[in-house]
Amino acid sequence: MKTSKRRTAALLCPLAFLCLSLSACSTPATGENASGSPSPSASGGSSSDATAVSLEEMDFTFTDRDLDGGWDAASATLVVFSDSGVTVTGSGAAVSGCRVTLSGAGSYVLSGSCADGQVIVDTGDSDKLQLVLNGLSLTCTDHAPLFIRGADKVFVTLADGTQNTLADSASYSLSEEDGSVDGAVFSRADLTFNGGGSLAVTARYHHGIVSKDDLVFTGGSYTITAADDGLQGKDCVKIRDGTFDIDAGGDGVKSNNEEDAARGFVYLEGGSLTITAATDGIQAETALRVAAAVLQITTGGGSQNASTDSSGGVRPEWGGWGGNNTPSASSEPASAKGLKSSGALLIESGTITADSSDDALHSNGDVTIRGGTLILSSGDDGIHADATVAVSGGDLTITRSYEGIEGKDIAITDGTIRVTASDDGLNCAGGSDGSSVNGRPGQNSFQSGDSGTLRISGGFLTVNALGDGLDSNGSLCIEGGVILVSGPTDSGNSALDYDGAGEISGGVLIAAGSSGMAQGFSSGSAQNSFMYGYSSSQPASQRLTLTDGSGNIVVSFTPVKAYQNVVISAPGLQLNTAYILYSGGTISSAASEGYTAAGTLSGASKVADILLTSASATLGNASGGMGAMGGGMGGGPGRMR
């Protein structure tokens, strides 16, 4: 939206993830990462610790024992629960009523059922234990039913084909020593779950499964119902495989180590997670990396619980989400984001479907998308990064958002991207969005520094925006790809909006929108373009087609909203060559997202004969409006014949 531009400085964090020179259009992206090639490094940090984090320093591996869900009943200690007591066969287990304390390394097979029982692991710091849940149903009325007080590492194996349940009560009776216990499964040691069985955890007190060290899953099926967070691993949460159904009154999955830049991460190498969370779906303090997973996430009541109402007005009551009621909870305001990282957010593959009240993807550092299929619906922004949003692959659809994609810098090198936004489609460094003036509750900040750059050098991008289509508070650089914008219908916005340079050197761009603030490209652009103003508004779904003098289609596109101004640029557009602009009609070739550059046009109405005599021409009734003043769109010579 065209109002005063303002940025709020946020986390000062080096952009180690992308070696991009984004300050001007004349300097293209260079280096390995600019082309979208894999790189393990990423920027990170938090609002309290502006530290550059390298993913190379993080342990994303799974050990052989993590992956091994086998067990040997002959050598294990057998523990069988019942309401009348506990039977133990073997060594290392002490019984008091229906409470069992395991004090030695080795394997323990747990089975049976008890309405008020508990398993406590209390061994040396170098001891490793395997707990095999072999049809165990355990409720504890005043504490965590599975409590790992001390060990080096504990492996919880779900025996194949078994169903296991753990449940607590709404209140605990804790000693001073155990005062921090706040999960139905609570571990002070590294904790790994594997095997082929199932586990249902009902956490009425606070969290479902908690590890104060690493929390790892390599198999099994899990149903987690928690008053607060579903899964919480302080140092990390790593998932290799497994099926998860999480219903959380707080966050679905969280890692929250703020002290160590190499910890506090979430890594999803696989697995299928369905998360319904009152606050964030998945939250990481340093880095959130999705290498391969299937995620179905709903947060804060979903996108229908939006930051603005249907008419664009601010909803001051937005943000009143539940959860975060643990004694150790952060004092920061609650959020209801789909995937959230205080550092880097990296998506390499997988399928992600997110319906979030707050941002669908959010990072206080960089958001990097290299692949995968993403379907995002947000009551606030589809994707936000305080630093850089970089897309180099994948299939991304934002079906609903306030602003579609926003970051201090935005770099798109490949991928298929579809954006629907009630304000700006792509917004770089805050642009001129009205939220800065209105104080919209979901307004985000950006890292300090020079004005950002919106750079598109490849991919296929469609934008349907009620605000500006492509909006940069700095420069707009188009170097390749296919970009189709169905921009605003009101005169206070435009399909293209930039403050610095606005240059195109490659690719295809068709940007249709209103005429009042229309803006084309700067006269110094290496590829020819023109802006054409129609004498009256063209109806939605009215095809526009540019042909050469022989009738060959140069470009053809059907905007989804009414338009009165269009900016067109394509590699084949030549100076001092005759072209014809048409409206309506049909084409013989199949169109992708309403676009084609081939086929035969029939039944169309001729709008104008066009002859370009400058690289960036203003034609028809296009005057350039106030928008042309920002980017130096000279309204260079061009004429209609």
C-alpha cells in the first residue's frame, strides 16, 4: 500500500547463509548459494543473542542404536505392572508399591496396566538404558509416569504391534529436587524413541514428552494430547521416521536452548506429523530444518483467525492465543506461527500444509526453500524473514495471507510459486505497507542495514494481491523466470512498486493492475519493456495478448482481477519493431496459470498497434502516476501507431 515507508530494526545477524550481493540490480547474485546449490550454513541467533550459526556445527545425525528398535527378552529385566503391584524378573529394578526405580544400565521390558504407577530412571551419568514398552498402560496421579532423573541416554522402544499409553493428572506433587518436572514423559538425559509400536501420551499437567537434552524419534506411532507443548527437546528435536498426531494447548514441537548456538534446533529428516496447536506448530530457537517430512499443521485456530478483518481493518483482539503456562515458559508474547525459528528456517524437501493464525513460515534470520511442496494459508503473513527469503526450488502455494512473502531481501532463483495476499504479494524490507501506519498486531520487523532488494532470476511466479504486487523498499531486479501479477484494483496501490532501481534484464513479466500509482521499469534496463494504460478498466479474466506484426504470440496472460494498466517485458521484445496488443479472445495452446507464449489467437479485440523506441516506454493512457517518481521511470519515448 502506498503510504509512508518505515522499517523497524530487529535482530542484527550476519547473512552467512546466502553469499548474495543484493544492494543493486546491476550486481547479480554470485557464488554457490546464489544458484540454489546446497550449503549447510545459515544465519541464526535470537533477539537476545545475535550470533551467526553454521548448520555444520549442529548434529543432524542418527546413531545406529537410535535406529535399532530390536530387543532381547532373554537378557532383559521384565517389569509387569498391575493395580495390585509390580512383578520384576531380573535385576536393576526396585519396587515401592506401584513405583519402579531403574538403577542400572541394560534393557527393561515394561508391560501391564496400573491406574497409579510410575517408572523412574535414576542411574549414573555414563549409563545407557533401553526401555521396551510392550503393552504398557500407566497413569500417574501426582508426577510424570515416566521420569528419567539421571542417565547418559535412554532408548524407549515401542515393541512392534503393541499399544502403549502414558497419562498424568492436572497437578503434580513435586519435591524441591524435582521441581522442574513438567511433562508426562520427562527426561534429564538424551532420549530416543524407536520401534514399530504405538504410544499415546495424555499430558494434563503441562507438556507431553520433554527432554532437557536431545529428543530423537526414529520410528513408532504417537498420539500426544497436551495441556501445553506436545514435544519439547531443549537441545534439539530430531525426527527420522514415525507418525505423530499432536494436539497441544501450547506449541506442537519445540526446541528452546538459548545458550548454545549449535543447539536449540529442530531437524525433520522424515516422519508424518499432524499438529493442532494453540500457539506455534513447530518452534526452534536456533534453526529449523526440514529435509523430508509430511507436515499438516493448524495453529491458533487457523487462518480464519486473521490479523485483519474481511474489509482490511485491524482486529485488535487478534493474538489472544492460549498455552505457554509452564513455570519455565518464556515471557515473550505468544505467537501462533506454523513453522517458526529464531534463527534459520531451511526447507529442502517434504510436504508442508499449514493453516495458521499467525505467519505460516517465520524466521528472525533467513528463510530458505530449496524444494518440497508447500501449501500455506495464513491469517497474517505467508512467509516472513527478518533477513533474507531465498527460494531456489519446490512448489509453493500461499492460498491466503495478509502479505504473501516478506523479508529484508527476497531472492527467487527457481521453483513454482503462487501467492494470494490481501495486501502486498511480495514485500521487501517493509515496502510501503499500511501496517506500519496502522500498527497491525501482526506487523513484523526486519534486520537493520541498507534498503533491501527483491531479485527474481528464475522460476514461475504468480501473484494475486489487493495491495502492491511486487513491492520493494529498495531495488527491484528481474533477471529471469516468468512473473505474472494480478495486482490491485484501487488507485492507491500498483502492480509494481520500488524505491531504488527498477531494472529488468531477462525473463518474462506481465504485471496488470490499477493505473493511479502504476510504475514501470527504469530506463536503464537491459531488456525492453513497456507500460500501457487502457482508457477504461478491463474486466477480470479478460485475456491480454501481445503479438508481433505477423500474429505470432509474444506473451498472453489472463489476470484474475480487473485491470487498467499493464507492464510487459519479454526477451523477444525489440525496439523499432511492430507489435499489437489485444484484449479477450481464445488461444489454441494450453495455458499454464493463465499464461502462454505460443499458439494462435482468435476472437480477440485489437487494443493498439505498438512501436517501442525506448527500453522502458509509457504508452496509451499510462502516465506513470506517483509510482514512477520512486524508481526513476522516465516515461521514456514510445508511441502507438
